[in-house]
Amino acid sequence: MLLNFKDKVISSIISVIPDKKIKFESGMKNYNFSKDQNLKLKKIMGFGARHVAKKKMTVSDLSIHGIKFLIKKNIIKKKDIGAIILVTQTPDHIIPPTSNIIQSKLNLSNNTLCLDINQGCAGYLIGLMVSFNILNLKKFKKILLINADVLSKKVSKFDRNSHPLIGDAATISVVENKKNEKIFLSLNMDGKNANFLKIPAGGIKIPFSKFTSKLKTDKSGNKRSLENLFMKGDEVYLFIMNTVPKMIESILKKNKLYLEQIKYFFFHQPNKFILKKLSEKMNIDEDKMPNNIVGMYGNSSGASIPINICKNFKKKSTRKDNLVCLAGFGVGLTWASMIINLSSLKFKKIIKLS
Amino acid sequence: MKLEKFISELSKIFETKKIDINQKITNHKNWDSLTSLSVLSLIDANFRKSKLNLTKIEKFKSIKSLYEYLSKK
């Protein structure tokens, strides 16, 4: 579906990265690949380092660290926070919502809306859509949109499909009502292929047991249990190549925009390979579609687009030069894109949590 | 894409000149999860068969028959 929004802005973004850094080489010995194959994997996929949460570090820890920073630097005042919208697939607990935990630890008023959303790689766009709609309610205050995951805890170290790419992070975006150019959103879902990306056990259908923690070897020699993230790599690749370029083409066309008017394509970064192939297929300069995040911090699911903006967006003085296209694709399956003017982004920063 | 070009692209992916077109692609000694991804990408960029996943590719009895299928309009 194609939607549009009026006078909404992202005014600040902070990214919180765990201090713990793991280099690709340190995980190599666990993959069922020769040294040459591993080094080729690293080169082609653009793997470098990943940042992962320490054993006891959770989504709420990373999020609270970032929000406290925003409050301390006077980027947002506590009394102006109307909602905490948290997009995560690795909540602190099944019950209660992690957003309520964050509210309590920050001593926010009982007038704060707390809402958890289960979404992955397109989670930034889903979170923005929900935020924009809530901001249409009369006199609604500012929204803290959190995208946070600690998926590294759910990945098998013997799975070279997922292990070398997953990183952990939290981002907090301040979303508010303010004059802005029209925002366009394309949102698409395909639950039929939801099995392409899945953690089978740990919910109600398949509870944790001795059986679910047992490692099993697949055809390619990867070992994982039912409690680990499973990704059907070839299908996910085909899904992305078949949907994303068409989606971007159509969101531009339907809104009478040209590729050249978009200054940056801040896409979700699963790996460098896919981004290079997307930029080739869509005829977009690699410079306009940054792919440097996954090799520095890892693929942190819904947080990867806001981290990408924090790292790579250079604001220009002319408004039209701040028009960007965001796109996320993955879990669900979900694929979404947004065209938004970032002229009102007044603060962005990446900080670490040790 | 001509057959010769297809073979030369495969030999770049597999990093060897030895490409036997009568052999099954998945039986090539350098076929693995990484080279298979490059093959998917080669097909996506050059042919109109966008739904060809690895399970389907595995069913072609030779590189030649895979190419013939890909070239069919």
C-alpha cells in the first residue's frame, strides 16, 4: 500500500552501540568453511567487525542509555515525551512490554503511551508509520521511537549464514509534528514466506525444551538449534532483488519524483553484497547508497537504517537537497520504503555502552 | 547472454577455467553457499527467470540445460 503523511519530522537520532567488538576472523574457526572460503566470504559480503551486547545487556539497557543521553544534553525534556514506541524482536521478557520497563526506569509520567511492536529489518519504517499516526491525535507530545535488538544472543556461532553478520544496537529517534514536505510510504507484507526468516522455538507453539536446544547440522554444514535464528539465504536474496527495486521505482513514479531528486538511499544493510547488487540493478551510485555500516557494527536489524543516517547523512542548507529514500526489507516478509525530507534533523550521534 | 559469456562468468565465480557444461552446476568442486549466491546474482542480472531458487537450480542435470532454460523467452 502507498500512504502519505503531512508535517511530521524526525528531529534527532541517537544510536547506541555496545562496546564489545568482535572481528570476523575470531568466529571463522566455527564455520564449516576452509580458510580461503572464509576469507572470500569476508571480502564478498563486506564483513569486518560486529558490536554485540555483553551477556546481561538487554534492549532496555541500550535504550535507556540513549534516552538518558538525550535528556542530559537537553535534546528532549521528560515532560515532552508522549510515547515510547519500541520496535524489537528480542524483548527483555515475553510479558510485560519492554517499553513499559523503559518508562518506569526513566520515571516517565503515567500519561506516556508505551507500545512494543514485533518487527525486524523494516522496523524503522513501521515504527515511523505508527508514530506519524499517533502524532495526528490532538495535542500529542513528542514520540521516542526506539529500534533495538540483541539478536546476536539468538544466533548459532556455527552458522556462517547468520553469525558473521548479526550485530546489536539501539537507536532512538525523536519524532514530532512540524512543518515538512509531504512524506511518502510504501508498505508491503507477505506472510506466506514468513518461514524464510524465523526463530522456531521459544514461543507458545514450540516452548524451550531439551529437544529445542539440540544443535542440528544442515546441508551446507551449518549447525543450529530450533532456538537459533534461521535464514533461508537464497530465498531471502531472491526476495530482495525481486521486490526492492520495483518498490522504489513505483513509489517514485506514483509521486512524480525522479531518482536524481533523491540525495541518499539509506537502506537496511544485511550485507555489502546485497547493497552492491541493489545499487547496480537500480542504477544508483554506490556513494548515494552507503554500505559501510554492516562491516563496522554488523547488521542490527531495525536499527540499521537510523545508524546509517547517523553515520552518513550530511545535511545541506537547501531543503531540497535533504530529500532521502529509506528502505527496509526482511522478516515477515516485509518490505517498505519512505521518501522523507530530513532538513529538520538537528541532532544525530553514535555513542557506545560498555 | 550468449553461452560463451555465461561460461566465462561462471569461470570467474568458480575461479577456474574448468567448466564442464555437461556437468551439474551443483556438482562443481567450487560450488558452495557463497558461489551459489553469485550464481543467483548472475541469473538475476542477466535473465528474466527471477524465481529460480537453489532447489530449482539443483534440478537441472547440466549447466547446458540450465542455460537453455534461462535463455528461453
